[in-house]
Amino acid sequence: MISFPEIGFIVSVGVIIFGWTAVMQNPFISKGQKILWILTILVLNWIGLLWYYYTFYIKNNDN
């Protein structure tokens, strides 16, 4: 059975892929705005993955 942290990792990869695709296909924003949106998606997902790692691995080992 797949664990909760693995589901979070799969969801984050999906968000990156679908977010990237949605930003690149949007004809109403400029190239600079597209780069900013992609960087925002990547940074927020990286923060989310670090939070996941802390919550399920580091915090549980402190007990």
C-alpha cells in the first residue's frame, strides 16, 4: 500500500507538471510573467516537500 508521504510527493509532481503546462499555454501573460509563475510553482512545491519531509521523518524521529 502507498503511504501518505508518497501520495504527497506524487501530488507535488503532478502540480508541477500541470502548473507548468497551464502557465505555458496561457496566451494572456508575457514571457516574463510566465517565468515568474513557473518559479513560484517550483519554490512553493519545494517548500511543501521540505515541510512533508520534516513532518513525517524528522519530527517523528525526535520522539
